[in-house]
Amino acid sequence: MPSAAMAIAVAKNVCGMLRGAEKPTHTASMAEMGAACVASTGRHFFRGSAATMTVFPVAPDYEKYPEYGRDLNLTFGEIGLAGHWMKSMLHYTFLYQAKMLPGWWLLPD
């Protein structure tokens, strides 16, 4: 997730500078973005499992969140079947986008 946000910022900066901007105008600070990770195990739709994690912000901010550097309401981990379903959806969404099928650009990164 952070890689996609940084790539988008870089692409927008390159376009802007080709159009005459003096310096980059877009940013993608890891101190302002979150990330999610899904590690799936198994292939069965009802017996699969996955470990899912979210972190916000990616880079710890001890000024804003003094105790742990992260917002604990948005940082958590789970293990179970729902994560397996999420991984399947992400997998097929990625393949749909990679093949540039109709409406691929409307799907979130």
C-alpha cells in the first residue's frame, strides 16, 4: 500500500514538472498513511485462514501518539477465515487490474 501511494506521488510530480512546475508538489509521507498486510494459508473457501495486520501510521509518530507511536484504534492483527476471503478478493482484483479489463482503473489500489 505505501509503495502504491509513493508511486502515484512520484508520477504526479514527474507530470507536474514536465508541465513546468519548479519543484515536486505531491507527497506520500509514511507518517501520514496506514498499511495493511494479509498473509493467507490454504486454498479452501471455508477452511482457509489468514493473518491480517493493519498499522497506522506506518512510520511511528511519538509526538502524536506518545505511548506506542501508533493509533491503537487503527493498528491491530487478526487470524481467521475472513482474512482468507480478503486475500482472495485482493488477488482477483489485482489480476483484473493487471489485465486492464473494463473499468480496471476504477478499482482501488
